[in-house]
Amino acid sequence: FGPNARFQGALVQTQIPIDFKAAQHRNAALLTEVAQNQYQQQQELQAFSKTRAQLYAQYTEMSTTYQTLSIPLQSELKQLQADAALQYESGEISLVDFIQLQDHKLALEKELLQWQHELKLLYIQYNWYTNENNQ
């Protein structure tokens, strides 16, 4: 170099964070939080699956019981109605007895409808849990 083209100085620039340890701790805390969220999500999925399995077991058990009981009960209700009408018309039973038999028939029909309602509620809950888990 000649006398005119010499280095007059140099500029060195560095960035050293003052809070380097704090940044490391924040990163570690964020990683821990992500891991906790993943574990929590896994636990919720397991609880979801368990609830769905329980609902399915309840539904199949109740459905089987309903199927076993409803067919004989419906035939019994028809027979009860026919017998009560014949007995009343022939004079074997009084109007009060006929009304009591009708009341008994209505109570059995109500029980049957309650079983159907419970089955439908279980079916709706099971479908909700199945659809929520698939999304």
C-alpha cells in the first residue's frame, strides 16, 4: 500500500446477549410446556377413548336387553288389551277393573318408551364421542 491508501481503522461488531442465561431458561420452559401439552393431549385422548368404549358397552348391553324384553312385552300388551276388552264386554270384570288393566298397560308402554329413549340418548352420546375423536 502506498501512503494514500492505508487502513485508518476497523469496526468489529458483535452481539452478545446480556441475558443469555434467561433466554436459555425461557427456551427450556417453553420446551417443558410443549411436552406437558402433548402429555395432556394424550391423556385427554385416552379418556375420550375410554368414555367412548364405555358408552358402546352400555349401548350394546342395553340394546340386547331391550331386544330381549321388548318383543315379549309388546305381545303381552296386545294380549292384555284384547283380554281386557273381551272380559269387560262379557261382564267378567267391572269398568274399574278394566280401567286398572288399561292403566297397567299404559305403565308398561311408558316403561318401553323410556327404554327406547335411553337407548337413543346412549346412541347420540356414542356418535358424538366417535365424531369428536375423528376430527
